[in-house]
Amino acid sequence: MKRDKRITAQQFDENAEQLPRRMKAENIKLARRVLVDGLTIQDAAKETGVTYQNGQAVVSRVRAFMVRSLPIGQVQDEPWERVSLFAPPALANEIKAAAKARSLPVQKLGRDSTAKVEQSRRPERRESMTVAEFEAVKKKLPRRLQPSTIDVAFRVFVKGETMAETAKICDLTIPRVSAIVDRVLAAVEGVPSTWKRVDVLLPSDLAQSFKKRVEVEKRAIKTSEIKGVHGDA
């Protein structure tokens, strides 16, 4: 029986965190046994107690998700890594452009898997905080923020609602909720609210280069703040 081309364990585990929460553990295990360990769907289905038909559906669904999440080369052991950070607008656009330039159509990974790599189709990210952590972050947020805006952030970070759920409950658009989430995360990172969130996959050497440039920008901010304090003295 034909086997699916494989994904590395690291690639699978990093992206498995973004799979729908309702997906059962045994289904994720089955997909991992097929896509990472190289078992046939039939063997993996027997091992996990899932029917062959369900196994096919699960592997197809997980595989399609993984293809959307991995650039070309990811399934061929080329070293890539995730770049998830805040950067000044110009640098953020440069990082996104670099990722887009490498978002090429991938080869088939089994039947009916011709998805194109698109970073914009990544499932929404999941962050969480305890009530105490959220209260500490609130002190870093601008005082002019409305209580309703704080409530949106509380729902996502503390209650664990998805951005789609929060948008529906609060009668907002998902992009608006996402902007609020980014604003809170920027406060956590200690960067200006004008900085943009970037979450892409890039070749490791390029990813490291961009990360170093972002760190330089962060140090420049801290240096400016220190000079400002001394200048006022």
C-alpha cells in the first residue's frame, strides 16, 4: 500500500498545537504515525482503534493543514523555523515579503493534496494568561483604553475564547479583536504599539538574521529611553 510522504517530528509537533481543539487525541496520534513515522493508514488505524475510513479522513485533513503551514522544503528536511515576533513596520513588511517570496506551491503529499503555502491561512494563534498575569499586563497598557477593549483581551487571554468567538460575543470583527490582542502582546514584549506582529516560517539562517535585527531595534529603544531619562535629569 502506498505510504504518504513524511513530515519531520518537529514540524508535526509545532503545527499540531494549532489543530482544532475538538480533534481527538487518538486521531492526532494516527496522523502522526502516518505522516511522521511512515505507517500506512491501515496499520495506524488498527493501532489506534480507528476505522480505516475515518483514518483516511483524518490523515487527509491533518496533511492538508500541514501543507498549508509548511513552505516548500519543509517536508524535505530543509532547516526552517518560525519567526513569531513584533517588529517596526518597515522591517515587519520586509520579513513578510521574504516569507511570501518563498511561499511556493508544494509538491503533492498523497492524493488530492495540492494546497498552496499561504502564511495568511494559518489558524489563529492561541495565547493564554492567568488572571494575575493579565492584571500585571494591564498596568502596561495605555490608560485611555476603554473597559470594553480590556474585556476583549481578557476573554481571549484568560477565558481562552477564540478570536472568532470573542468577535461574535462582543459584536466586533475578527481583525478588530486581533488588533486588540496584538496591542496587549506588544505591551507584554515592551515594544511600541506601532510595531507589527509577524508570524511566518523562513529558512533558519534568514530567520536568525531577522531576529537579530529586531533585537537591535529593541536595544535602540531601550537606549533612547535611558538617554531620555538622563536628559530630563
